[in-house]
Amino acid sequence: MNKAEAMRRDWDDRARKNAFHYIASWRKEWDLDSFLASGEEDYLRLVDPVLKRCGIPTTGKVMAELGCGAGRMTPSFARRYDRVLALDLSEEMLRRAREIHSQTNNALWLRLSGTDLAEQMTLQTFFSAIWCSSTFRPRI
């Protein structure tokens, strides 16, 4: 099994055990409302200032969210961008995200690893912004 597949399996297992905790591990038990509210809080506290400091518009056409998990921050991006490509390597996390955000019409949920992403990107692919909140080293 290669590293990407091992990471997929690890994150699928985490999603089945306690997806919200493994995404936002500072709290063991989350309810949906507080989980999503923490995504907006982090957007305002972390994402918005970084984008502004770097001179990147905080609204735009397309946002690529790398490692979207169950979509904690995706609604924050979806309110500000015309389209969100919500990418994750875990199909189980994406299944949860699609279920939670079934009414979000401008998010496209795609399962891709970093290797897959590198292979899919071309010079014709443009984003208004790309955000990756965090990544964790898997226990392989």
C-alpha cells in the first residue's frame, strides 16, 4: 500500500470514529452548529487577515479548499466565492460534508490526494485563492 492510500484509510477511519474531533481536535465533542460556527470564527481570525496581508482578494471566482474534511470552513468560503472546490483525500469525510452541506450549491466535493492534485493541475487551472488550514502526519 502506498502512502496516499494509507493516509486515505487513516482519515476514513478517523471520520467514522469522530470526524469533527479529528478536524478540530481542541474539543472532543462537537454539535454541528458549534462545529460550523468554529469554521467561520477561524475564517475571520486566520484566513481573512492572511489573504488581506498578502494582497489576495477575500472574495472571488473560485476558492480551492485543500483538506476540507467534513466542511467546517467550506460555508465560509462558499459565502465569499462564486465556487468552492472542496478537496479531501478521505471519501468518508467527503460523504459527511456532502450530507451536512446538501443545500450548498456552489461547492464541488472532490476526493483527491496531493499526488492526484498535482497530476490534475495544468497551467489553464486558475483559482482566486487556495487555502489549506492544516495537515497532519498520519500514523503509518
